[in-house]
Amino acid sequence: MAASAGFLNAVLDLYFTNVSHAEIGDPTGLVGSTTPGNFYISLHTGDPVAGTQTTSEATFGSYTRQAVVRGAGFTVAAANVSNAAAVSFPQGSSGSETITHFAIGENDTPTAGTVFMSGALDTSRSAGTGITLEFAIGELDVDLT
């Protein structure tokens, strides 16, 4: 069974851009949140999708998950979610590792939060001492088709 692109976009819009999904149950439908809140981008050395936000999560010094506001922080189109603004991580203060994946999840603290989506970076990135990782608009991209 496959989901239609229209359905996928409506679900992704509700979750990531806080846009109501009309006509579900009644004309108001599934309504977006009054306060959109944040999702958190985490960096990983392997794909965390089968685990939690701590699965293969980056450990270089000064690393922290970065908040992205539901709504303005994401773009949804053609069953795809991507970052609508640049996402920057603090400059590394120690360590060295290769970042291959990112995840969008629910938790800002280094605990085992739920991974909503994950994606492989187009090009792996070195992280660690003296390196500031920044991802341009649309670079953190997950395609559901």
C-alpha cells in the first residue's frame, strides 16, 4: 500500500509547518498547535532512524542539538521536509568525528528522544576541535517518496 503525495504533504505540513489538515472529522480538521514549539536537529555518525536521538549521536566537545521552530523553520513540498533557514552548530571544542547523518526529533537534551525523521548528508562532514558546522537552507532534506 502506498500513501498519496497529497496525504503525505498534509501530514508533514501538520507536524513540521504547523498547518492544519482540513476536513478530517469536521471542516476544522486536525488543527495545528496554538504555540508551535520546536523540533531539534541532531547530528550522527550513522543512521539513527531505528533507534533514538542518542543512537550514534555526535559527541565532539560543545556539540548540542539545535532548535528549529515548527512552522517557519521547515519547508514541506512533494512529500519532502527540509530546513527553511540555515542551521548552525557551536564550534567544536574537542574531539574529532565524521558526521554522516542528521535527525529531526523531539528532545533538546542529550536523552533518548524520538527520531521523527533522519537523512544522510550529501557529503560527510568532519566535526571537532575548531570546526563550526553550518547547513544551508534545504541542505537537511528528507524525502518520503
